[in-house]
Amino acid sequence: MAGILSRTLTTILISLGLTIPALAGVTVGEAAPPFRLQDQKGNWHSLEQYSGKWIVLYFYPKDDTPGCTKEACAFRDNIFAFEDIGAIILGVSLDDVASHQAFAEKYSLPFSLLSDAEKTASTNYGVLNKIGTFTFAKRESFIIDPAGNIARHYDKVDAESHSVEVLADLKELMNPAG
């Protein structure tokens, strides 16, 4: 209940142009906040439609910037390993659909990039950041389990090695006995 209240308060504060980062975010083990966002092809995606699947929901600051490109390309380069274990990769930033389309085409990204232009998902997941007049999603990721709960949260992400780290953690979460 506290998580829902803090996300609601944070959403209201963001809409007023204010932020209190300490109120935002999710906790491992709790239900992942729902989302409904459009991808680079104009298709809508929601948490609900991936029920029963493992999801890697990774937030990043900006399309076609050096760190974000490295991270996206690392997920791209490991896509078959993620597909082999049945995991879905979804990238999220505040960029619009057209920006995502250009970014995905330029780097042949085979997974969905979701536009959070309204800042709702970024707020609810506690990754919205503002520096001066620049607002962006922090580079953080979440593994969401098939029941829709947060299984892992990465608040410190190395753009180049993150994909490998997430893949290893997914395998461990899927087969805890080893």
C-alpha cells in the first residue's frame, strides 16, 4: 500500500513540476507498476500482456547517445540468449515514437523501445530524474517475474556489461536450485 501511495504522490508532484526522488521507486518482491506505452512501430505494450513471462524492463536516458547505444546494442547482441530462455526485453525512455523508430532502425534493435513521453512509467518505477531543465529516465533496470512482481532492480548499470549481468541473473532466477 505504501508503494502505491508514494507512486501516486510522486506522479502528482511530477505533474506540478516538482520531484521528491525519495518517494519514488519500487521494491523487490512487490508488484511491478502497470504501464501502457507505445513502441517504435506504434504498437501498444502493457505489463498485463506479458503475464506469465519474464521481462527485462530497462530504462535509459536518451536515444542515440553513446552509453544508451552501447547498452541497447549489448541487448541486441545477446537477443538469441534472451529468446532461448523466453525472456522479453523492453527498453524505455522519454523519447517519442519517431525517435525510437530512428534509433531502432539505425542499430537494428530487435526488441521494443517504449516511449514514456508522459513520464508515467518512469515516475512509477522511480527512475525519473531532472537536472536543470533536462528531464530523463535514469539508467536503471528491472527484472519482472511471470507473476508480475519485481524480481531484481539494478540501480547501478554499466552500459556495456549490463546485458550479460541480467542474462546470468535471469538464468539463476529461473532455476534457483542450480
